[in-house]
Amino acid sequence: MGCLKAKNVDTSLLSYDPENGTGITVAMIYDNDRAMVTYPGAMKTLTLKDINFELLSGARHIHFSSYFLQPGIGKDLLIIFRKAKEMGLTVSLIPSGIRMKNGIFDLKQILPYVDVFLPNQGEFEALTGSKDWEKKHVCHRKACQDNCHESR
């Protein structure tokens, strides 16, 4: 955080876990698909109790992805998204397809609280059973609620 402070960045809302360090993700985007490589650092120990919802009162949007890298918080997505909507925030979600297939979260429960749903092509096909990617660059939550396969 010293580097950020030296550049006059406000770090008053940041926390640091010296035991686990800072996580980092490198995003690689090609054509209509993306892949990410992550060192989880403290992400793996983050839990619902670490979120101060009062600090979100000045926010307009909350985004969540890679919940499988955050096992302590992924199970609480419904609580987080519900609270965010109560606070008037918009919510976006990248579903992280590998774990969707393993039933880690209930997409049908979560989607009513999601404003922007951002599956990649493989996630879109897994959710809808459609390979019609050209017509559906973003899977709107209503379409996914109606079309998501029960087994996914």
C-alpha cells in the first residue's frame, strides 16, 4: 500500500492480510471469449463478515466473479446481492462456468438480483443449451431464468 500512498491514492478503505498477501488476476481476452489466471492470496479467506455494507452506501455498482476462488463468500452471494439491491446498487456477475456445472450456486435464485450477467461463450452454451452466440452476446437475466437447464 506504500506505493499507492506515495501516489496520493486514498487507501483508508483497503485492508491487507500479511499471512495470505494480495491476490492478483490476469485477464486474457480473445475474440468472444476470455480466460483468467489468478493467484488468490487473501481472496481465499474472505468471508461475509469482512464486508462492511456501510462502506457501500456511496457506491453505485457491485461486481462479482470468480466465486470459486473465494469459497468463504461464494455461498453468501444471495445475501450480498439482495443487500446490494436494497441499497440501490446495480449488480453484475460473471458466472465462472467451471463451477456452474458442479452446482456451487443456484443461478435461478441469484439472477433476480443481477442487472448485468456476463457469461462467456462456453458459459452461455452451458446455461442455455444454445450455440447461437451471435444473437446473444450478453445473456439477459430473464432469458437465462427461463432457459437455464435444471441440471446445470
